[in-house]
Amino acid sequence: MIRSISYAWPAGGCGNPASVSFALCMLMIAVVLASALGTLPARADAGMAAEAAPPPLGITVFTSTRHDVCYDSGNVAAIRALAKREVERINRSGGTNGRRLVLTFKDDDSEVHSTIANLQNALADPTTLAMIGLGNSNRAQAAFDAAGKEVSDSGVPFISNISVAAIFAKAPNVLSMQVSQDEERVPMLVQFLRRSGYKRIAFAGISSSVFSNAVGDALKEELGALLVADQRLASLTDDDLDDAAVAAAVSNLRDKAPDMLVLGVSNKRAGELLAALGAAEVKPALFAPGRIDSLPEDIISSYPNAIYQIAWTGLPDADNDRVRRLVSADPPETWVFEGRKVSEATGWTNGECKARPAVEVPNPFEAANQRAIQLGAQFADMIALVAEAANSAPIGSDLAFLRQHVRKELTTTYAAGRGVFRGSFETWSFNPKTRTAARSPFIVVQPKGLGRPQLAPIQFVRTKDGGLREVETLYLDVDLVRASRIDDNDKTFIAELYLSMRASSKATIKDIEFTNAYLDPETNGRQITVEALHEGGDSDAYPSAMRIYKVTGRFTFDPDLQRFPFDTQRFTIDMQPKRADQPFVVQPPPLDLRDKNVFTDGWDVRSQYVGYGDDVVPLLDALTHEPSVVPFYKASFVWLMKRQTTDYFLRVVVPLGFILIVAYFSYFININHFEAIVTIQVTALLSAVALYLSLPKLNSDDASISDRLFVFNYMMVSIMIGISILRVSRLVEGRPWLKQALGVAHVLGVPAVVAMMALYVRGVTML
């Protein structure tokens, strides 16, 4: 089938072979014939390619939307957005094993029957390469009770979000992006309870909760006599506890007088229990089942004892550095997922839901929105992991082989201690025994009277033999005083800063490695100077509990010059333990308490934050060929600075503007002075070239906005030169309409295009 093409024939007709109109007619005919003839083979080739293309590979993503909350958490929206973004990236780079990757989202609306149906439908899809998601323990248990054998027999790789490993233990093709309840959470909880000095520990959970019972049973087995009370309460609904069960639990806990209460109940039900305990004057330290802020706000703000939790993401006053960098590169509104009003929630009819104030400038780094991004990022990383595992199989492998290959890769190549997958957001590996994510959690505490959470003084990390080793928390702050001599080509800057840490810590600045300090190629040493101002102890000038150092050095940064000179760059002070066998984790102070005054030459500080991340050193035994990895925890104190552009406007933008103005107004010189017109315009073009060559060069493979401004200037002046030449050409002589068209293009078209470019530059400067 030939596509219909419309062309405008010359007004003079095609009759005179000696006329310009005849030549234009012949050209038009040639174009029409070439288009018609070229369309057939192109369409034939496209049809043959479509027939020969292998069928796509499918990944099913399970989500759960809640309809009982006033405002949506944004979890599902973030999962959908980041999963689609990752699949688009994969398909742009060639797909998965030579085949296109397709996503299918299945939402169970938090209903058990939908969870089971979605799982069975995904298994029945003949294109399904892998499945990702399913997190609620109760619904997951019901789904595996109903379709566990189908899951296992299918052999489809299933990376779930289940924290209770016992649910999927009998299905060898199922893994979890969560850590194991039995292998990580409970052992760390037990070790903390034993080493923190608490002597009388109680547990209060929900008798119908799979998650709660798993924690309670494990504590009962591990703690022995330390566990003085084990209360499993009946729950009437998802929000309400049985009053009689609460009264009995409170009475028993009052008699046992625990100094630590481990909760297996959260949200509104936890508030109900804690309110009853408070009325009975039972106020032990608490260990929350999830996030501390999931407990009722009035309890958190007034509770007269410490509250603990275990956290894997969203550390206090620190952000996932990879996520933060990705979010900062885009307009903020594109990363806001949390806050959608759930109109069907009953709270809007009974008055429990309250309208939130409108926000003019969305903030993607609000705590709730960051949690949504983190969850979406985990799903996106799992999609990328499946794609990478499938890509290591021979091209053209059938679906059954690809499924088997992906399962093998997940438990061998990406097994904990052997290798890792470096996702866009996090680094991943899996415990080959439990098939759960191998990640080191952190213990977070909200001390009595502090009013905000922070990392607890002691933490734990896994040793290579699977045990737990205690490490300390380094309460540390970096106060950047001055950043100078910023060099975009050398990618370095000079920083003067004060570093302060708690003197009670075993670590000193000698145990800290500044990983982005400049390494001098001549001395093979880092260009950094440390002056100890106070090493702790009694002092008339310095706090006795603090170590204080002044650090001056040359540090590296990684500039992104695509927006130069209207760019915002990321300047960091990165640190990690010098030795992997002497690890520590860093807890910074809250951002609102940190000093924000930084002196810079030619830059304005836009914001600052502390990022955390992990890195690994891959190792390979040359004798046994046995791979292994050594993990490192890293902390980055980050300042985002925007380049000042006053000098650039005066030295570049203004001269380029005058060059365009001079070239533009030369058009209005009488055409009889054609040589003068062209001379002015050519001189303007050469002036722009000379100005560009006089500027300092940037070592970048990407074209910056500055480069685009000069290319735009060259193009506009060249267009004006072309218009001037066409005005005196034979083609235009005798055709007033064409001469008028050239005049309109110059007088109106050139200023319009320049105005559009100016608006574009203004928009960039506002970012």
C-alpha cells in the first residue's frame, strides 16, 4: 500500500522546459516516485521483521492499593512509575535476551481473593518470565496455601516482598527482596536485647497475624527466661482489638513489670494497647514492629521512655544517595507520588479524615514520599536484576530455559558473599539458604526526651561465617566552611571544614577514610591536612564529650556539564571506615540544626543533605577461583551548589546578543549595498567564532548549553547571510512573492526564533 503524499506544484505550471517552474516540477515528480517506490520495500521489510521478531517476555508486578486511608501513601504509584521507567530503559538498550520486555500490573486492592486470582492468572500467562511483588504476610500466606503448588511447579522466578521466609520455604523458585524474619530481623533483635542491658522483656502481638506470631515464637525460643510475658491478643478488625484481651494483657504486664516491651501490633491497634498500658502506669521501653512513626503521633510525642525499631531504608536524617541523585536531576513534581486523596475512604464521611493544606512547591524528599520512592526503586531494581540474569543466557533461549537460568543466577551469581547486583538504587544479593535479600539492618531509637529518632549506639553486621558482630555508631558532623578553587576540568575543589564527633566513640579521625580526597599521582598520597583542635576531655573552650578537627584538603567531584553555565553541581565529603574489619556507621545531626553558612567563590549553595550507601570490593581467589565480596558502608555529606552566571552573561550572552542585533539590522541597508550587508553579517559570524575560541575549554563529551548558544548564534547569522544572498539571486528576481517571503522570514521569523531560544535559556536558569 502506497502512502498518500501531498505536494504543492509551482504556480507557473510545468509546460516550459526552459523555465525554473519546469525544473521544480521534475524535482517534485522525482520525489513522489522515490517516496512511492521506497515505501513498498520499507513496509515489506517492516512486515517481515515484525513476523520474525520473537514474542516479548513478560514480568508481572503485584501491587496492593488501600482504600481505607484518607490519603494514598504513593507506594503503588511509585512502583508503577519506576518499574515502567526501568523497562523503557531496558528496551532502549536492546531488551532482554534479544526480546522486548513487557510489564503487567496486577493490583489486589488489599483483598485476599484478588491476591490468589492475580497469582494464578500470572502463572497461566505463557509469556511470563518472572513475577515481582506480594508483600502482606497474611495475604501471602493465603495465596501460597491456595496456589503454592502451582507456583512451585511452574518454575517461574518469583521475587516476592514477603518478610516471613517460612511462607515460601517449600517453593524453590521464590525469593524475597525483604530480609528473612528468621535469619535477620529476629537474630538482630535478640542480640540487641541481650547486649542493651534489658533484663525483663515482654512481647505483645496479634494472634491472627502471621508476622506477629513469627516474631513472638522466635523470641520465646531465643530469650528463654528473659521473656517474662507473651501476650497474643485477639483482633476484632484491622483497627480494633478485643477489649477483654487488652484488659487481660494490661493486667498481666502490670504484674510482670517488664523494662522492654516488643510490639507485634502497630498503627491504631498499637495506640489502643499503649493507651491502656499508660493508664495502668506500665511504660517500659518499646520496640516497634515497623517504623516508629507508624505508631500514633500522640503516643510518640509523649511516651516517657525510649522507642526502638529496626530499619533497612530511610535512616534518620540521611537519604539513600543513589535515589537522591536521580531525584535531583529531574523536576521535583515528577517524583511526588504520596498524597493523593482516597475519596472512597470512609473517613471522609464520618469526619475522621481532614483536608491537607495545598502545597505550592512539591517536595519529593518528604519522609512519606521518600518511602514510596524507596519501595518503587526496589521493584525497579528487581526488574533490572531479572533482565541482567536473563541476558547472561545464550541469545535465542526459549522461555523455559530462561526461567531456569534466571533462578540459577539469583542463587549463585548474586548469592551473598559471592557477588552482588548493582542496581540503579541499591546493591543486592540473596541468602542462598533462605532466598531472602542479604542486607544489614540498622537499629533506630527515639531516646526519651529527644523527640526525634536516630541510630542506636550499637549496631550489628554479618560476619563471613554468618554470625553477628557488634559495631558502633559514629555520631558525627561535617561543617563546610569554605569551598574554593573549583576546577571543572580537573574535577577538584579545595574544602575547609570542621569535623566533630562524640569523644565516647572508640573511633578517631584516623579510622576514617575520606574516599574522595584527591590522590596526588606524584606522592601517591591524599592531599589533605588534619589539625586536631580537641580530642575530648575537660576543656574551657570545647565541649568535653566532643572530638573536634579542622580538615583542609583537595577533594574530587563529578561535574555534569550539560547545563553549563546554568548548572547545579554536587560537592561531597565522602567517608568510610579505613578497614573493613573495623566498621562503623555514621549518624549525622538533623539538617535543621546543622550550620548552613558556606563561603564559595562563584557559587550559591542551594541545599545540603547527608547520603548513605554501600559499596563492595569484589575478590577472586586466583587458586580456587572462588568469588567473594567485602562490603563497605559509606556516608556522604553533600552540598548542592548553583553556579553564578553574572560573569557569563556579561562576557558571553550580552556580546552574542549584540552580534545578532548588528547582523539583524544590516538587512535594512539598501540592497544596492549588498557587499556592505554581507560584510557586516560575515564579520558578525567570525566574531561569534572568535568569542567561542577565547573562552576556557571544558573537558566534556557532552554539549553544554553554552555550546548550544554559540551553535544557535552561528545558525541564525548564517540564515541571515543566506537570506541576503537569496535576495539578489536570479531565482528571486522577478518573483515578488518569494522576495516578500524572505523579508517576512528575516523581519519576523528571526526575532521569533531568538525569543524562543531566550525563553528556553530562561527556563533552564530557573531550575
